[in-house]
Amino acid sequence: MSAFGQHGAQEFRATVEDDGLEDYSMVDYPEADYYLLLGLSRNPPPTDAEIRSAYRSLSLSFHPDKQPSHLRHAAESQFRHIQDAYDTLIDPKKRVVYDISGAEGVRQEWGQLGAMGIGGEAQKQDVGVKTMSPDEFRRWFLKTMKKRERQAIESLVSSRGGITLGVNAASMVSVDEDEDVQFHIPSPRVTTYGVTYNFDTPVALPQLWGAAERHPDSQDTATEYSEDGQEDGSQAVHMTLSTGITGGLAHPVQKATVEYEDGTEGEESIKMPPILAAQNFRLGASLSPNVRNLVGTKGIWAKHPFTLLRDSAVTFEGLLLPAPSLRTTITRNFVPVSGVAPFNVSVTSIHSRSLDETPPSFEVQVSRELFKKKIGVISWSSGVVNWPEFLHGWFPSLGMGIQSAFSSANEVGHLQIGLIAPAASPQAAMEVDEDEAETSGDFEDDHQHATKKHQVDQSAEAWESHLQVSPGGGALVLKYSRNLFSGKPADDPVKTEWSSEGYFPMPTMDEARAVRLELSAIASLDMSLSWTIKGIRRVGEYTRLGLGVGIADKGMMLTVTWRRLGQNIDIPILICPANEATSGATALTAVFPWLAYCAIEFGYIRPRDRKKRRQEAARRHRELKKLLPQKREESLQAIELMTEQVQRRQGREEAHDGLIILKAEYGYIPPTNKKPKDGFTEPRVTDVTIPVAALVSRGQLVISKKSIKFHILGFHDPAPLLPKRLKIWYRFQGRDHYVEAGDKEKVSCPLRAHLVSNPTA
């Protein structure tokens, strides 16, 4: 369960093969689905008239005042749930919250500390939330939840920093004259260090002339609002302060003359405490103004060419130490021809020297989606440009000094052309067209599920290639990344669980984790090659560990990384100098860490996690079995309460030769394609004829595949944690039909394919 919001469902997954149970995912809701409880479908959403009609129909069966004394207590309990479901779904705003975060979310947000409760965000709005349409309320609610979550995340960490420690362990690998690779116990020592620290801070600036006023419910997501519903001016300009220091760790040795007891003298080397030698100190800040918030959309800013600035993203990066410089970046999308993908253009000017020495240097980058999920990028940098010679005659003071010319030797222009295939979000890959999902058959559902699963696996795959050319040479840069092994992705999820589309909880940590594999290689024109292989794995809710190995200028490097909430620790370890890094040493050093990791992952971590899941599943199974008698009794009472009303409705269906439920069973049925395990050879089913017949409306029966069937009114779970099926025998237009569906399969009746004479039935 997320710390930032309550969701209507909690997922409990367990692989319990040793206990005889199937690999089955059970969604354990704290209470029944309100739509199922009223016999309504989620898609298409029910109208108010349909909700009232379903409520009136159930009231005839479950109102306590209409029941005999021995059923009055059961009727009161069931009617209370029905009343809660009706009160929630008939209120458009409560229904929005219920669809997003479930019944618990409705109670929380309408409670004392909730958004709609006393002292909540709704009461702080200038324009009352009650006047909003359902779509406006949804946008407002999601924005409110996202802001609340951001505050919770910021309370965990309000700054970002990093520590880098360079370790020399070159004695670990050696190569003899015959190129035989030998491994030794290293004697590592820290040789370099680096520390960075930065934190964000809002800057409160007054709005400039012509700033447009916008309603807090506007769809402009770039605008943030304070708790009273007004635009939060502190968000109009965002500033990040940053500092860093890098250097080496010197190990001085002092020679001293020592006099011994026999009167002789000698020299000895005495190791002194290590000294931190700072080579570079950096202090600067970046400023990101929200131009639209500052200048508005009216007056002169609504006219060309000022709209170019208003609709652009602007960033100022200033550096105070070691030398003052200013970097200004303007980014904007351009659509030269209507109907085509936009061009993203970014222009950067760099002022690192006085204008007496050089003009500003420029960088230009243009990117555009060329194919589906393929982005082409072209970037050009001018490097350091000298003033033209003819200006020197007019302004003799122009020109660089010796020191500036020496420091700018490496600042040359370059041209880079690249193609990028970014990794799609797994969440986006799993988005399914609801209308298509609800209307497709079982075979199509299975095919779609397999296709979507394949898309999720492939969505984590990303690559990019760049060709860079400069006066000093060129290089080809290749990068590739994807998830390895089964389990939840290891790459960073979306930082927020709340977005403008809804609530998407982060994956829980009770399942196996994949490893994010990242490969990068740089091939220079002089045929030199450097490469890196890196694996990253989540080891906690916010923590990731990484292990990498590669060839760099210094030699063979082993890199260990640690990441948590913007805090980073990097430890590059030199394990073999460049002059000894042969192909054999490279292969052994690259393969050995991965073999060691695989041995730990599959020999210890995953077996341990599977054992824990089996134990948890067995414990949960025992708990649910204890509740079976109570749940069975409650379902029988519900069936007795609804029987009379359902029989009358079925009688009307029979009079019109409509849909008549003859028999329905729900529960665990032993598999026929393999031998069941001991203790699971007998079926565990319950009669649900009346509850299924109660769902028939206007000659149709529809049960969504997203519905948990044992939460239907009158159902109960006769076989906890086991895969269950629903069997229905029905008659339509005088002909017998039969349909069977699993817990995750849709039921739609009547269909011609269900005829019992059909060989595929």
C-alpha cells in the first residue's frame, strides 16, 4: 500500500507449488465491488437512472423491514453495503474518487483529514468544488493528490547529492609475458574523490505585466496552485543551487634520519596522514522561470514574435566558481506543416569569457520523431569562436590572452547525428482500449493479454546511436539497455503515483526483480574502443544497486553504484592498468562478476523469496479457510433474500422467451490436462444459480473480466487461492446453452457459440 494514498485493491501474489496450489494471483479487496454489488457494469458507465433502478430492485429483496425475523440481521448487513454502494455511485464526485482509489479512498477523502472533509483542500477553494463538473472535479482531485504526494516525497528528501570514491586496485589482475591472466588478493586504496550537493528552492517573483489569470481548474498542468486555490507565485520561478568538489587523495611520505642504539644512523620513510588535494571546486545555480506564468497570455505577449518566448521553456545556468559563466537555453516545439510530428528545437548560448576576448559560443539541437518510437537528433556546437580579424583593427582590445587560449584548447566545435529509441513506460504499454477489451471474445482476450505482456517485456528495451565529428577526430557512440531475467522491472518507475490520468501505484517488493542491463561502447576514428557493461537491481522500495565493468582510458574499471532518492554513491575501481588489459583479461574480468551475481541471485535470493511467498500463501490460505463457514452462511442468506425477486424476473424472461439461467456453479475444478496434486483431486464448487440470474438485465448477462467473481452478491470463495471457474447453463429462445469462464475471463450471454450442440462448446 502506498504511503501517499489508499487504493481500492491490495494485490497478494504467491507461488505455492509445494503446498499444492497453483501459481495464482488473488486480488484481496477489503469489500465487494460496488458496481458488482448493484449488478452494474463499469464500461460503459451506468447512468443515474440505471443506478437508481438497480438500487430499487435490490431494496425489494434486502430491505430489513420486509424480511422475516430470522433473516432481518442478515438483511441489515447486506442492505448497509447496498446503501453505501448506491450513495457512492449516485454522487458523481464520489464515483470519480471510487473509480480511482476505491471505497477506502472515498472514506478517507470525505473524512476529517481528506480533500473533501473538514479543513480539506475543497474548503480552501475560492470557487467551490461542488460547482465543478465530473471532468473538472477529476482534474482537480488528481492535481490535489499529486501535490499531496509531492509534499510527502519532499519530506523524505529535500536535496540531492553524490559521492564518488576512486579506488586503485590494479594489483588485482596481472598478465604475464605469455598473456596468462592471474587474479590476486588486491590491496586497494582510495586515490580520488568527488562530492556534489544541490537542492531546489522556489523563487517568489511578482507577475509581470499582462499576466493572464487562470482558473484553478484549468487544464494547464504547468501552473501550480497554492492551498487556497490561487496560483502559487513561488512556482513561477524555480532555482537549483549546486556545488561540488573533486580532487585526489595524496599519501605523503616523509624521510627522517633515525639514530639506532648502536650509535649508527639511517634513513627511514614515515607514512604521513593522507591529504585531500582539491583540483576543482564548482559553485553555481540554475534558474527555470515559467514564462507563461510570468508574462501571461494577453497584450503584447499574445502577438508574434513574443509568443515564441511565451510558449518556450527557458533555463539560466550560472557558474560562480571556478570561473564565472552563464548558460542560457531556450527550448520550443515547432510544427512547420500542420499534421506532422513537431520539431523540438533547443538553442543554448554560453558566456564563459569576457566579450573582449570571444563572442558567446552556441549549441543548437533539433529532434523529431522519425518513426514510431524512434527519435532523430542533430546537434551542433560552435565551440570557442574568435572575433573576426577585421574587427581587431577597429577594436584593438579584442582577442584572447595566452591563458584563455590555453584553457580553450579543448573547446572545439562538433556535429553530432543520432537516432534514439527510448524505452516506453510499462504502464503505457499495458493501457488497453476498454471498449475493445469488453467486446472481444475469450480467445481474443487471451491473445491480447499475451500481446500486451510481450509489449511490456519489449517496452523496457532502449537504444541510441550517435555519430560525432569534430576537428580533432570523431567517434561512434552506441548504447543499449533492457531488463534481464523475469520479475518486476529494475528501471526507475515514474516518480509520482498520481498523474493527470489517474492513480498508478508503484509495484510492490514481494516479487522477483529483474536486472537492468546497460551496455555502452565508444569507437573512435583511431580504432580505439572503450566499453561498459552495467547491471542495476532494485534492492528496496527506493534503493538500487549497480555493478559495472568496462575498459576506459586508465584501464579496466569495476564500478559499484548505490542510488536512493536522489542520493548517489559511485565507486570506480581500477583493477587492471591500460598497458596490461589484454583481451583475455577483459573477457575474464567481464564474465566473472556476472557469474558471481547469477549464482547469488538464482542460488540464494530467489529461492529464499519463493520460500517466503510460499509460507505467506500457506498462512493466508489457512486464514481464509477459517472464514469459509461464515462466508458460506452469508452467501446462503443473501441467496434466500433475493430468491423470490429473482424468480419473478426469470419468470418474465421466460414469458418473452428470453435469457433463463438453468444452473450455475462456481469454484475449483481439478485440471484435466494434468494429474492434480494430493489434496486437490476433488472439486470445490458452490451453487450460484440465483446470484447469476440476478445479474440478468433486459435479456443479457455481462460479467466483466476485471470483476472478481466471488465478490458478486450471493457468491463466496469456496476454494481460497485456487484457480476457480464459473459454469453457466442457460436457455435462450427455447435452446440450451452452456458457457464456462475463469476468474479473469469475461462472461457475455447469450452467444451463438454457447449452443450445446456446437462441438466447440
